[in-house]
Amino acid sequence: MKRITRFLGGLNNGLTRLYLFIGTLCVVLVVIFMVWTCNGVKKSSLSLGVSEKIDCTPNIVDRMRAIGQWEFLTISDEELIDTVRKGFFSDDELVRIYYGKLRLGIDLSDCSEDWIKQKDDTIYVTIPEIRLLDQNFIDEARTKSFFETGKWSNADRQAMYDRARERMIWRCMNPENKKVARENAIEQVQKMLAPIASPKAVKVR
């Protein structure tokens, strides 16, 4: 009985020392972990800042492409076209009046791939040349015959239509009107892009 008691007492002492060792080991591990963590935090640094470099070029490109055709000058014109067909006894004559509305502007599908560039604090925009936006600018519903004698075919009337169209283009698509349309284009593009590009400057050419 005494042997059993001694054995149990020794076992309890051994377990106590074991528990004490395990507890001490856990404390040491926790301390080591905390020291390692603190060193890692000291070596690491968190930098917070705001980048002042904002590339707004993609945003501008998307907005510009969404416009498509942009009209900057509209010119109303009317042309009197006549044609005469010589006859043996008399001449046949046809006189018609044509009305047209020509729209001058730019089509952003004509832009080159690098039409918008950003350099430092300035955005450079290269717009395409001024052109006629609508090829079918003659109002055929308003076209009327001013004077007509004899019989005329559809081919004859088409030939007169083509002459009226060419004359309107020649009269309205002159350098002066193109210059006015281009000046309007530069001004309007500048006004549209300035709020988007701010604080960067915008130069249209």
C-alpha cells in the first residue's frame, strides 16, 4: 500500500513538473511570437497618399466618340437650274428650283488613332477636317418646276438634280464657310472638354 502511495505521489509530482514545463514553454513561445511580430511591424511601413496624376484621356475619348457627327455650321441655299432642248420647230425648256440645307462639321469616325494625346498637364486634341455631313441635302419635296415646255424624262430631271447638287456644294463649301465652321468647332470642343479635363489644360488643333 505504501509503495502504491509513493508511486502515485511520484507520478503526481512528475505530472506537475510536466505541466509546469509545458506552461513555461507556452509562455516563452508567446513571448517569442510577440517579439517577432513587433519587429515585423517596425520594419514595415504604411504609406498613405493621393496621386495627383489622373489620366482622363480614356474618359475623354469615350465621350467624344459618343457624339458621332458634330455640326458647326448650317447653310440654306436655293438654286435655279434650267436646261434647253433644241427642236426643229421650237425649243423645249425646263427650269426648276432646288432647295438645300448643307450641314458642315466633323465626323469623329474620321479621327486618327492618336487624335487625343496627353503630355504633362495638357491634353492635345486634333480634330478632323471640316466636311459635308449629309450628302442628301436637297429637299426634293420642295423642288418645283418654275417653267416647263415639252416632255422631259426622269433621266433629264436627274441630270438637273445633279447639277443643282454640285452647284450648292461649290457655293457653300467654300474656304470662308469652312473657316467659320472650323473656328466654331475649336471653340465648342474646347468648351466641352475643359470641365472634363480639369485641372489639365486643353488645346484643340
